[in-house]
Amino acid sequence: MRTCLFLTALFLPSVFAQNAVSLRVDATDAPRRLFHVRMSLPAKPGPMALLYPEWIPGEHGPTGPIANLVGLKIQGAGKVLPWKRDAVNMFKFHVDVPAGVSTLDVVFDFITPPDSEGFSSGGSATSELAVLNWNQLLLYPEGTKPDDFQYQANLKVPNGWRYGTALPIRRESGNEIEFQPAPLTTLIDSPVSTGAHYRTIDLGSDMGAPHYLHLAADSDRALEVSPEVIGQYKNLVKETGALFGSRHYRGYHFLYTLSDHVAHFGLEHHESSDDRVGERCLIDPDLFKLEAGLLPHEMTHSWNGKYRRPAGLDTLDYQQPMKDELLWVYEGLTEYLGEILAARCGLWHNEDFREWLALQAAKLDSQPGRTWRPLIDTTIAAQLLYDARKEGSPWRRGVDFYPEGALIWLEADVLIRQHTQGRRSLDDFCKRFCGGTSGPPKVVPYTREDVVALLNEVAPDDWQQFFQARVYDITPRAPLGGIEGAGWRLVYSNAVPPLLKAAEGDEKYTDLRFSLGLSLKEGGEVEYVVPGSPAAKAGVSGGMKLVAVNTRRWTPEILRAAVSAAETNAAPIELLVENADYFKSCKVDYHEGERYPWLERNPAKPDLLTEILKPLTPAP
């Protein structure tokens, strides 16, 4: 199919191929969450269609925020031309180009929302900073390939704001930046962060490629990252070099945004990553620990996801639907490697990694949704599940290919080490699969068969059946073989893991999933209830609101105290809940105390987990 589409494209009009597109973005109104766009692009007389990018690489779905494009005007030879949106494709605009017109001038504004939900289409600007994703700020002609012509991009930022990007600069003048011409693929793959409180840290060069940490924050205080943390990010650069043995970029730029008023996520790009967390993340130890795996994860994607990419995600343009089946490799393997790298470079201690692993394993193992939905369906339906509500999530399942993929790849790592008596590991697979020769960005697609074949070269086994049983078949239990094979076991105690305590404090929720079977928001709203759990049997469901515990107004402390007291009390825990305008008392028959997951060492087996987390580079 790909070959046929490519051959078809060869016979399309090539009027655009030798011409440049001018793109000017005025971001001086970014504090008002508004960007102004002016474009000039080549045209020829007759019907023409302009496309707004719909399927955004790394977001695994049709997430282009077309609804936030406003004020669209198209002109030719100084005259306003009427346009019409396609009746089926909401991302396409039709226009008739008059005779004698060779250039279209396009003007529109883009509104970035104030809320902090979503990916790059979520909040991306405050009064002090902004993150620009070029796919939101342009149109391109239908019938052309993304790299058929060059985009000459110019950006104007508010006075006094500094910026960071992987996009090469041609010149600067005051608050205006002129970038070097770039094909659409490179442009969309190169976001820009800018802000009034800005700091760029040189993380050093490796294999000839420079690395930078660009910090944009809502305050100067948030930028006060410690020398120790800077050293850990420098270690990350070294560890990725040792793991993959190559650099598939000219230079790498972490665009790290620190704000409580933008969407929080990480989005991979070939030569940079768009990483957004809370304002105090680098200066609050608990918050830092929660987000320690973010930059290692997104950087890993430069090799696994951008350079090596599933064939179904290697689409011809930004309108072709993506096939997400191999996200258990794209995201699952990256999730595993990202958390390992966090420990190897010092961002996490080994104890932090084990806490994370125990929490993810226990959550997946207690999820009844796995009795009807195989992991592969969470990848295929990823574009639906990313935005799914939390109510009903244990029964629905979510984007489980991240944590469950990590468990599967841990097991693969352990098996390789066992089969080869420690001579090889998943590191060897990664270097062969994602390494290659250093150089500028390019894409090398792969299939499931390619993954299986290379694993068999590293350590022969029935890898086809290994993945069939864990990814494609329904599995009522989580894949815990990697934990157990690595010399550890999943256990439960009444002690709250520090990582969970930090998450509850930051995200304002109370997690009693492993005891009562529910999770609560700060105001008492029930986020979800695990089907078959004590809370579910008592009649509690997602969307209700907890009002009181044993006749006393609820607080997290009172609820946890009631759970602990019930361990030696035969009476049920009485929960008064509100369901819309009605109240009811739910009596929860639970008497096992607080229950939280941990990993416990099994001395009967070698400790491969500690071996896996050892740095590949010597300590300085």
C-alpha cells in the first residue's frame, strides 16, 4: 500500500516542489493565549485544497486542534478569495485560485486553551511562557508530500523573552527569529519553547552531538536546578550513548516547561522533546521524584519511535490514519528503558524504581478489564483511550501498553540474561535494533516480525509465542514473570509507598484501590471503583461523592483510619455517598487493613533487577 501511494504521488502536480512557503508567527500575544499566523504559499489557477495537520506524530491519534483555528482569510493578488470547509474532512479547506494568481496569502489566529488537560492541543501558554508546536500554526497544499518544499519560518516573541529549539537559526534581530528553511517534516518535528524566565544549560557533547536543557518557567525560583541534578542529566546523555551506541540527531534539546498552568505531558521529537511538568518540579524533591522518568523516556524515543518506527506509524503525511498496533514496542519498550535510565543516571535510586514497578504491576494485576480486553486492543484503540474518563477505567482499561509493555520487556530482558548466562541482555537487542550509524534524522520502519527475528539473533527462543501470550491473548493476570525471574516478588503491606504518597499530594487524590477498591479526588468525588471490590459490592460507583465515613465528615485521614480500625472490628465501614441529588449509606464489609504493593527480595534467585539497573558508564 505504501509503494502504491508513493507512485501515485509522483504523478501529482509538482508546482510546489521547487518553491518555498513563508510562515510568519507573531507570538507577542502569547500571554493572552493567542498566536497570529501569516503564510504565503505557491499556487496555480484552479481548484485547490489546503490541509491542517490532523494526525500528529507521537500523539498516536487525530489530535490536530482544528477547532482552535480562527479568523481564516485567504487572498490572491490582493483580493479576498472565498473558501469552504470540506463537508467530510473537517481539516480541509477548498479554494478556487483565479487566473494569474501564483501565490496564496493565508492569515489566521490560533487560540491555545487555558486548561491543563490534553497533549500539545492543551494549555501551552501563560503570561510568562509559551510552547509553540508548528503543526498548529500552518496549512499545507493537498497533493504534495511534506518534504516537497521548504518552509521559511519566522517567529516574533514578546520583548525580553528567550527561547530554545532544535530548529536551526539563520539570524536574530531583537525579539524576532528567522529560522533556516526546513521541510515540513523537520519543522513540525521542532517545537519552540520561549519565556520571560528562561535558562539554557549545556549538557555536553557526545559522539559529536551537543545536548541542551532549556528551562522555561513561570518564575525565576523554579529555574534553580541544583548542580547535582544537572550532573544527573549529563549522566543521562552518557548512558543513552552507551546503551544505543549512536546519535540520530545533529543536536538534542530538552524543552522543559515548568508551570502549573499548561498541559502536563511529554512529547517526543527526533532532535528534541516537549516536556511539561509543575512549576516546582525541579526544586521540590517529591515532585522531582515523580517526574524523574519523563526526560529519559522522551529522549529514548529519539531511537525507539522516531528513528525506528512501526510501519503503521510511518505515514505519508499528516492526514493519513496511523495504525497503533505496535505501541507495545514503541511506548512499552520506551517506558521500560526510560525508567531504567532514570536509575542508571542517578535521577532515581534503585528503591524508587522498585516502588514504581510494584505499583504498576499491582494496578495491572488487579484490573478486571484484562479478563475481556487483551493488551493489543489498548494499542489499536489508543486514540480513544487517551482521553477516556477515569470512571470505569479498571473495567475499561486504559493505555496499558505503557506499564504493561514495560513489564513484558522486563521479562524479555530477564529471559535473555538467563538464556545466555548473563553474556547478553536487552541492552544488546536495543543497540542492534535502535542503534545503527550516527547521523541526521531519518526513519527506519519495522514490523512485529522484525522485532521477533532480532530477538532470536540475540537469544534464541519462541519469541513469537512469548508476545502472543502476553500481548495478543487475553491474560487475567498481569505479566509478573520478569519481576519473579529477576529475584523479587510482589507483596502487600499497610505502609504507603513514598512514590504513591508524593503522587497523592501532587494530584490531590486518595488511592485505596488495593483495599476498598476505589480512588477519590480531593473533594470526595469517586474517580473509579474496581468491579468486584468491597466498595463495588457495597454499591459505590464512579461519579458518586463520598460525604462521611462512619457518620463523620470524610477526610483522607479519617477514611484511612477507618480502614485500619476495621481490621480488628467486625462492623462494616459505613460510607455516606451522594449520587446526584440523592444520598445513601454503603456498608463496606472489609477487614484486611490498608494494603499497598511492594517488591520483596526472593533470596532463592539471583538479583537480576539490581544488575539491570547498574550504569553502563563508569562513575566520574
